[in-house]
Amino acid sequence: MDWTRLFIVLIPQSITIISFGFIAYKILMRRKDRSSVLLSSFYLALVFAFSINLIALYLIYSDSQLNTLITLLYFIVTYLILFGFFFLVLFIINLYFVNTIFNLKITMLILSLSGISSIIILVQPEGITLSEDFLVQYSIELLISLYIFIFLAIVIPSLILTIKVLQKIHHHSLKKKFKLFAIGLIVKYFDLYGAILYNTWHFQLYRSIWSGITSFLLIASALLIYYGVGKNLSSVNLK
């Protein structure tokens, strides 16, 4: 394995698994309402995704010939990351509607549709494969599909509702913290788009540069989201 692969996967993702798991735990220990469950589910989905990614890395490192299994694991990793972002969108929707028309049935319906849509996007023929040196490889068609899908189904609705929530907050201190959340959201989306390109474009210079910045973006965005709203969920009341 090349050093960039080890750097971007083994050490940073091990740290990410621990820190994201701790953040989810802290959120749920403070409150166990719907907002807390949705936000913590976002972190936990990434914890499971990165954990499975490390399992795939171990199989590759052990010189395993289980190509089909490793490809399946990468499919699950991609799905969990993609699906996990819908918990973040639902969290923002829940903040905006404050448990009025946005009830549990609607939440489950959106999650079901999001899960099915994510699978449909990912099961493209030759969408996710392994290269000869066991690097996960996204097809150009998958990259384009993911970029469009994420932009329309995740980025646009979450940013629009984030702006609407921000406009409803009048307390200066709370508004300042929510802006941290908004920044964290943008950074998180930038990191997601970069990771998709990383798995598609195997240009060594880009992979080396991206491996040096993605870990920082991943942790920084997660902390901005947590300290923006996760630590102060009880304060975000828009009724």
C-alpha cells in the first residue's frame, strides 16, 4: 500500500471513529429527543462506515484474495456515508419545523426514500470496483451521479433550511454558534465531494494533497457542527 493510503485511512479514520463516537455519546447523554437522535445518528453512521473501511483495509493488507467481499465492503462504506448525511438533513428540517408538521412518520418516510435512492445511485454497473492494486475505484458515471444527487437531495435543502433557521434566531450568542454549524456543514460537504473525487481520479499529486487536508476537514467540520448546535440543542428553540 502506498503511504498516502495509510495516512488517509489508518491513522485519521481511527481517530475519527473514536472522536465521532464520543461526540454521539455526548449528544445522547445530554438529551434523547428527536433532534439529538438524528444528529447523533449522522456521527454514528460515519463511525460504522469508517470501521468497515478499516476492515477492508485489513483484508487488503493481509494479502486477501477476497476481491468480491472487499468490493462489497466498499459499497457498504459508500452507502453508509451517503445515507448518514440524510440524518444531518433531517436534523436541520426538524430544527426548522420544531416537531410540528414534521412528525415521526414523515421522518421515517424520508429516511426510507433516501435509503432506497442511495442504493439505486450506487448499484450502477461497474460503479464501484477495485483496481489492480486494490484501490477503490468509482466510475465517472458514478461520480457525476453522486455529485448531482448530493447537490439536489442534500446540499440544497440543508443549506436553504439552515439559512431559514438562522433568520429565525434573534439571540446574538445563539446566532453566532449556529453560524459555526453552517460553516461546519459547508466544510463537511466540501470534504465529501473531495473524497468522491479522490476515489475516482487516481492522480497521485491530487491524492497526496488531499490526504494531507481531508483529515483536518473531517475533524474540523464535525467539531464545528457539534459546538454549533450539538452542544446546545436545548437552546435552539424556534417556537
